[in-house]
Amino acid sequence: MKLNNKRTFFVGIAFLSICLFWGIYDNVIPLMLIEDFGLNQFWSGVVMALDNVLALFLLPLFGHFSDRTKTKWGKRTPYIVIGTLAMALLITGVAIFDASQRAEVALAGLNQVYTLDGLRAADPTLTLEAAQVLKDSLIEAQRVLVLENVTNQNATYIIGFIVMLFFVLVAMATYRTPAVALMPDVTAAPLRSKANAIINLMGTAGGIVAMGLVAVIKSNTNYIILFAVTAVVEIIFLVIFLLTVKEPQLVDQMHKDSVAFGLETEEEAKAVEELGASVVEEKMSKDVKKSFILILLSVVLWFFAYNAATTKFSYYAKNVLEINNYSLPLLVAQAAAVVAFIPIGMIASKVGRRKTILVGIIMLAVAFLGGSFLTVATQGLVYVVMVVAGIGWATINVNSYPMVVEMSKGGNVGKFTGYYYAASMAAQVLTPMLSGWLMDTTGTARVLFPYSVVFAVLAFVTMFFVKHGDAKPIPTKSIDAFDKMDAD
């Protein structure tokens, strides 16, 4: 049984475009809020949390809507097209409001000029280096004051910026779940871990494209060019997707293949095709429902563990391990995950998703436990910790989503995809706050890794009792037929 890698690659372009957007968003929007509008860390954090809060409600909603959509282009493609075009149009508007704010700040100007000679004349004890540091701090303090005054006196631009950003996030939410749900729609159940590995690689590629755009397109005046180029690139990816992915035909082929090797009956395939989401009104059995709840709880718990460690790592590395280049260990973890995606998908197809995830959770717990004992003297071992954590996270990530949709019926994959993302987003909203509160309360950042260990152990416990979600084994009598069909 073999995966059509080329088809999965083109299906993954939709996810690539999503990750491209979030790469730009996470890199640039915080800078706009702080450097152009004068917001402090708290309020900029509130705005940046808006996408996760919206996701809790909108991702399941649009997943459910797409399940019940029936057009000649399919049920996911219309959302991908509308969402991408809306986002590409609106994101440039965000940059325009930011540029208008910058122009207002430039007009206000810095009314106090500081010179090194003047500062040293006022305080003869200052060395040249100390005077330079003082000059920089005074200019920065004055700049922040100007930003705050401009924003307070004319709130038009920041209000317009946030309103436009809100609509951009809604546009993203309209197609994020449908784009992800397309993979299981067109991929036979036993192949979904392998396919999800490719989808994750596509997402990583989107993040790399985003970093490349940010690095290449730099402007001291505004971000309009960056956002306009991003919009054009997003539309190019959309065109490639539309030219290569014919959703109805791919869905039909998936059902034919599934019938051919005994994964579903002709009646089941026909029912899903004709009735869509109305098929899913059938109640989930108690055992399956228990596993479904447990795996969503597991998703929350391992995101509590991993997301806390990654979001707070920069502070931990600087203040506990005295590592200045704190981004490098995180890049090492990401690189390890990327390398592991494909092999993990293959392993899971052999030994099962549940067992593979449990091994991944153990790796995550071991990595965080090891991180708890790191000191300045042993800081070099942080790279070993991050490699193990990255591979463990990839092991979990590749297999958890396919397990969730395995418990769905053919017509409600989108809704279950939304549940999966809602669980992960809820954890990503809460765990930075909870871990930060714990660090403040105890007065030390050293509680970070033990915090992650606790949640990883809890995730192992809940995942251990999940009994559903592994792909059904392929009936032996159908393997030869499928291999022949795949070869053709």
C-alpha cells in the first residue's frame, strides 16, 4: 500500500500558504504593535492572543460548515479560495494603517536632541561608552513617549489596524480547518500518518518562505511592500493549488480505492458522497466517544507541555543557562522534527499510531526531565535535549490528527478537524500564562521544564487509555489488488 506523494504534495500547498501567513504574522505584527503604536508587552500580547481566542470558536464552526457544503468544486476548495483571497486583500490594509501611523509619528518628531558632549558636560563622570548608552536610552524613552502621545491623541489608525487585523484573522479561520481536512478527505485511512508527515513538511516550507520574505524585503518606512508581496505569493500558491488539486475527483478516487481494498463498503462510500454530513447524525459509541475525549485531552496536555517550553525558552535560556543565542536551540529542535517527519509516518504505518505517540510522549518527558538538570556548566547539552524533544514532538504531531479524524464518520472530518485545533489552541492560550504565573510565583525560571514534565506524564496517562483511532488493517485479500492498482 503506497501513498501518492505527488498528490499529497499539491494538497499540502493549502497548508503551506497558511503557515506562510502565520510566519509573517508572528514576525511582523508584534513589531508593529510595539514599535509603531507604542503598545507595551502586555497589550501587544493581548492583541497577539486574539487569533488563538477566535480559533477556539471559528475553526470548529467552519469545519462544520465545510462538511455540509456541496459544490461542483468540492466542499473544502470554496473555503480555501474565498479565505485566501480575502486574507490577501485585507492584509495589505493592515500595512496601510501601520504606514499612516508611522507618518503621524514622523510628523511629531523627537523634540529633544541629545549629544554625547552635552551629556558628558552635564555629568563629567560619564565615560564615552556610558554616555552612548545613556543617549540611546533617552532617545528610546522619548520615542516611546511620542508613540504613546500620537496614539492617544488620534486613535483612528490603531483602531483601524486592529479592526482590519480582526477581519484578516476571520478570513484565515474560514479556510484553515477545511484546508487541513482536505488531506483525510482524499487519503485512505491507513496512509494518513504518512500523508500528514508530508503536510507538516509543507507547513515548515511555508514558515521558511515567510522568514525569507521578511529577511529580503526590509523597509524603514512601512511594511506595505512586504505585505503586498506576501499577498501576491499567497495568490500564486492558490493558483497552483487550483490547477493541480481537483477535489471531487480525488475524493471519488479515495472512496474507490477504499472500497477496492476493503476499508469501506460501496454503500458507505455512496452514502458519504451523496449525503455528506447528514451521515454523521449516527451517535458515536460509548467506547469511541471515551477515546475521542481522551485523545482531545491528551492534545491539550502535550501542548501544555511543549508550548510552555518553547514560548518561555528564550527567558529560561538567557536567565538560567546564560545562553545569548537562545534561538539556535529552538531551530535545532525544529530541524530535528523536520528530519523525523517522514520516517515517523512510515514507522506509525507499521506499528500503529497510538504506540508511536506513546513513545513520542516518553521522549518529550525524558527531554524535559533532562532539561531540568541543565546548568551553565552543562548548557551545551541543551542541544541534545532539543533534538530529543523535537523528534518526540514530531512523533506526536504526525499521528495525533489522523487518530482524531479516524474516529469521525466520512462526512464530518471538518468538524473533527476543528475539534482537534480548538483543543490545541486552548492549550496555547492558557499554558504561557500558567507557566509564566508559576515562574513569577516561585521566583525562578527553573520550574519551566518540571512543569512540562508533569503535563507530558499526564498526557501519557490519558493517551494510554485511548483504544480507538489507529487505522484499520488492510484485508490481506485486497493488498495485491491495491498494489496492482497503485502500480497502474
